[in-house]
Amino acid sequence: MTLTQLRALVATAQLGSFTAAGTALGYSQAAISELVRRLEEECGLQLFHRGARRLALTVAGEQLLPHAQQTVNAAVNAENAMKEVRGLTGGVASFGLFRNADYYLLAELGERFATAYPNVRIRLVGVNAALVADAVAAGDLEAGIVVLPVTPAGLETTPLARDEVLYVSADPAHTAAPVDIAALAERRLVFYDAHAGNADPDRLQLAERAQLAGVRLEPFVEVEQAPAALHLVSRGVGDTFLSRAVAERLIRTEGLRLHTTTFDPPLHNTFALVRRAHARLSPATEELARLAVDLLLRNPTLEHRRPLRAQGPPVS
């Protein structure tokens, strides 16, 4: 039982003849008659009384017709939905953003997209970059902008820009000089993004440095949000690290008496667009991703890295 056969059944029942149904569907009279005949063979029942002037449904045909109509309607709705998505007049754009994306002008993303495409719904998921990468790899999100490194396999990664990560303390003596990994390991530390934990990209970079130096990093306090971490640091609970754009904005807007310095060697957040390798984005999400990348690259505080090509998944 095929969709084409069901369409032939519905059109014939509505119009009363194979000829009229064929005209409506773009088939010949013989083709519609053959489609209905095959459907009757598969059902093992006669679906039409073949009269001299007009076809009439049998009892079996009347029982099948509402189900056929429902199936045909669902197919029409699906086709229309795809047309809307292709034309950016409907559908849903699904995109992930690293947690602190608002500090890099991406707060404008939803507003600009909604203004340009008012009939397309938007699903923006802002969580730790590690969780965004996992969601894209699993197919829960079509694409996203993350902070590198991320660990899931099967992702195509396009580096875009980077921001330096700063060391933050309430004690000016702790920021008198750049901080190396050995000094960091000796300090009492406040980490944020507690849920992501050691999967967090900043922690991954620092853990690699710690391993090479033969030291271990252990947080004294873990919280979820960066502002909460900075408030704890301002009260002398411990020190933390945060990307420059986020740290400087929060210190200024929250009125916190904090000091910053760089790492030795410098530490950076590298922002990248990720998508599943060899997967085609829906037109709506592709446009949302294009706009997100454009907004990120317009941020004057970042070092831009516009590569010649994306980085695919590692070859095994």
C-alpha cells in the first residue's frame, strides 16, 4: 500500500472517475485505474463499484477512505513544511551556544534572526561548550558555537576567533606577574561550570598543562555561573580564571574589586563552529549559524581566525 495508491483512491472517491482523478493528479486514466486495481489486490477487497457513469465506494472502500485521506493529508503537510523550511518561511532553527556567548555580542542573535525570519521558530541552547558539542554529535542540535577543545568524535570544526583567559584574584600580590601552572596548583581555586566539570574546555587545557608539569589542580569551591565565582573571589574565598571579555565586563558592571593577570604561557579560548561531519544543515539552521558567525567575527575584542577550511573528524 503506497502513498501514490492512496492518493489515487482519495482523488477517485472525491471526483467519481479515474479520468477526473488522473487529470487532478497529473496521471492518465489508465494509470489511476491500475493504481486502484493494485490497491484492491493488496487489500483482497473491491474498493469501487464500477458503474457506467460514476464510480462509487464499496463498504470496504468507505472504511479505507478516511485512513487514506489522513495519510495523504499528513504527506501534504510534510511537503509544505519542507517548502517552508527551504524558503525560510517556517520550521525550527536549532543551534547551541557556549554558556558565556552573551558577552560576545551573540545576545543579538535571536533578535536579528527573528526580525529577518519572523515565521521561523528558534531553539537556542546555551550551556557549557562541552555539552553543546555532545548535543551536536548526538543529533539533538544541528550545529553550535563552542569553545575548543571538545572531545566528541564525528564533528566538523571550524575555528573562528579567540579570547585570552585571565587569572583573577582579590589579592594584588597574586596578580603581580603572569601565573604558571605550578603557581596555579598551589592556590585555592574557585571553578565555575560545575555541571560540566572536567569536560569544560578551559579545565581540559589546564589539566593538560598540569599533567605535563606533574602537578594537580583541585577546586576549593565549584559553582555553576561565572558571576557567582567572581563574587566568591571578591570575598577572598579563592582565585579563578575567566576569559578577558567576560571577566572585564563582569568586574566593571558588578563593581568588584578584583585584579587580573595573564597565564604563563598565555591561555586562550578558541571559539569554533561545530556540526556533524557530512551532515547537511536545514536552511533555517544554516542561516542562523551564518548570522552567529558574522556576529562573533564582528566583535572587536577578539583575535579573528578565519580559516581556509573546516577541520573534519580525526581519521582513525
